[in-house]
Amino acid sequence: MRRIPVALLTVAALVVGCEATHDTPSPRQVVVAEGLLHPWDMAFLSAEVALVTEKDGQLKRVNLVTGEHEAVAGFPDDLDNVRRDDPRDNSGLFGLELDPDYANNGWIYVAYSAGDANGTALTVIRARMGAGNALVDVEEIFRARPLSTDRFHYGGGLVFDDERRLHITVGERVFDEGDQAALPVAQDATQALGKIFRINADGSIPADNPDFGPSAVPGIYALGIRASQGITRDPASGGIWFSEHGPTQGDELNRLTAGANYGWPVRTTGTYRNGDYRAPAIEADFTEPVYYWEDTVAPTGLAFHTGNTFPEWEGHLFVAGLSGGNLWRIELKNGEPHVVEKLFEATPMRFRKIEEGPGGSLYLLTDEANGRVIRLERG
């Protein structure tokens, strides 16, 4: 697969293989809610109400009309969301998805860091919303072992495919490459860390998952993952795409393929944080990224736009970035990046997530102590 590097540019758009056009919309930001503690993900119960996870807080029910929000009770007691005095601490609440058949079964899926005396692990539960704004019927359906005392690179992205299979991104939980084992954790199929999992909605393993060997952790769908948080489904093709945090530079956009090895740490488009690290020689058929940035953008949540709000951008992929505080628009042509535009360059902020709501409106979450829900409207 062809690698396409993209540097952070001062121009409005970069065009790959054609001339730039300038007749694109100028979206404006409308704040619909604020006062959230580093919001991470959102799911829409209706056009007026959404659930939002807070990395530093709780699961919140947010009214998108009035801006009011309240905590949802009944979350498991093993939630570890008290952040330490460490800028690398990423613990808390993460991905959030409604069951594709939510209207009939009411299942809500949430990823979070669960802790005990031995450390923390990315965990996924499903539950239903009961009376009094509280979760009921709570079931744990996934836990990424082994536990670790490190509190970063959890992953936590969730998305369903067209077959109602849940995909889960799991980070490798290693910050410095010098701490890698002889067989790096992301390449070790006997560990859950550094992988993307594909499971059934009840936590069981699909019979048609790829085979990574008799000792592999059940449910692995792809490996060689460093720190992926964003994952989304293309509503047109049904394909799954995910973003990936690089070490120093090397942030990537990838298309998910069954059984793929995305190479970390043997392959990277960036440079190691530990200048003395030398990755082991591993013979494998590595899958190259569809796209990567030469400078750090810290890509997180991503979403495709159906075009209801911005018809000119129908089918375009939007990627939220923490570093640099921009939103990226990527027009694809034959599955490859064709046009890239950096939005809100003059007013950057840490965007954690972009999501399309009912009716085709695009919503952003800002990663800050006074976190906001922002709706994009035509300027």
C-alpha cells in the first residue's frame, strides 16, 4: 500500500494528485454544552439527547438543546478515573457505542480503565438505561490482560461493523521503547495489548475471526498497534478505519483488515522516543498505513460525513487532532487520500472526537477541563 506523508501546512488544503479547489464551505462552531471533564466520546439517544463519556469524570447524559447534563448512576465500582499528577495519565472513561439494534434491545457499550491492587486494564461493559437515569443489567464483556501499573496507551475506541461485531482498539501500554520485551508486546499474540479485537455483542468470539495461533488471546483481529484511540465505520462501504498515535511523529490513518499486522514497533513512520532502541527483526507481511503525518497531530476520533449538513463533503473522512488543535478533512478517491484540508487553523483547540448525529449534524468534543460539545453549522 502506498504511503502518503502529509506535513502540517500553513495553506488551507493539500491536494494529492489534482489541483486544489476553493469552493468549499466554511463551517462555524456552535457550543451546545460545556462544563464537561475532558469528554472522550458520545452516542446519540435521540436528536436532542446524547450520552458522553468523561475521561476524568463519569458517564453523562447531555441535553443538546438546553446544554444541561447529569451523571448516569450505576457504573461499575472498579472504574479508575482519578488521574495522577502525570501528564501521561490517560485513565478514565473512553469509547461509547449504542448497539446497532438499540431501539429493540437497549444495549449501551462503554470502554474504561478498570483498576485493582494489581494495576489497571482496558475493560468494556454493556448495560441498559433503567429508571432514574441509572445503568442496569451491567455485564463485563471484555478485559485486556495483563494488567499494568502504567496508566497510558489504553486505546478504548469502539465501533460496530455491518454484522453487529464490536471492534475494540487496545493500546500496548508501553511509553518508552526501551521497556519493550524481546518480543514486543504489540507483536505478541499471547497478550491482549497492542491489538484490535473483534467480538460478538455478548463478548463471545466470532467463528470467522483470523487465526493467530493456538496460544493467541481469543478475539484478536489485527496486531502491531501502538496507541490507537479512534475507530469508525464507513457507512457507504462498511469498511473500518482507525487512527494511530505515533511515537515521535508517525501519526497514522489505517484501514482495518482481518489478520493484518500494522508493524509496531518493527515498522513506524516516525522515530522512537528512545534513541537507543533497536526493534527486533521480525519476518511478517506488514500492512502500511493509508496515510501518515510527518509532524505530530495526535489523531483521535474520526467519522465519515453523510453530507446532510455539508453536501460538498459527502463521504469525506474527518479526523480530530489533539496536538495543534485542528480538525482534518480527508477526501478519498478510490480509497486513497485525494484532498486534505486542515480546518480551524486560526482558532486551534484540542479536539478529542468528531461524531455524526441524527440528521447528519457533525459534533465535536474538546479535550479540556471545561470540555465542550460543539455542533458544526454552515457559515
